[in-house]
Amino acid sequence: MSQEFPIGSKVRVIALPPYIKTADPMPMLRPPDIISIGEEGIVLDRRPGGYWGVRFTRGAFLIDSQYIESTEHPPESQPDSE
């Protein structure tokens, strides 16, 4: 069950994977502590296998959709208080 994120939307890291893969043409593995839980990034593109290219402050990385969530929630409808 893969979530879908619009290109250019903001996402937040909710869990750290065992390793992080860079989004370079020749991806390299990095330790997971290069990003932190709660860090926000911008979705760059969709990659095969449920991965998303996301730009964080320390670079662009490929991250599985199970480790991120959208920060752009639709406004909740508030009940009328009469």
C-alpha cells in the first residue's frame, strides 16, 4: 500500500530506514542518520518500487513511501457551534 504525493509537495520523515540512498544518477548508500525523524523535504519525483525522490537540507535522497507522510493536510471541517 503505497501513498501518493504530488510533485512539489512537502513531506515529513516519520521513521528512519536501515539506510538512505542518494538520488544521484549513480545512487550511493548513506547511514540513516543523515536525515532525522520529523525533518521536512520537498518531493522531486516518483521512482520505481515505491520510492520517492525527496530534497532535504542535506541533499536529495530516495525514500520509501512508508517512511514519509504528507505535511499538507486538508483543512478539517469544523462543526457549527450554535
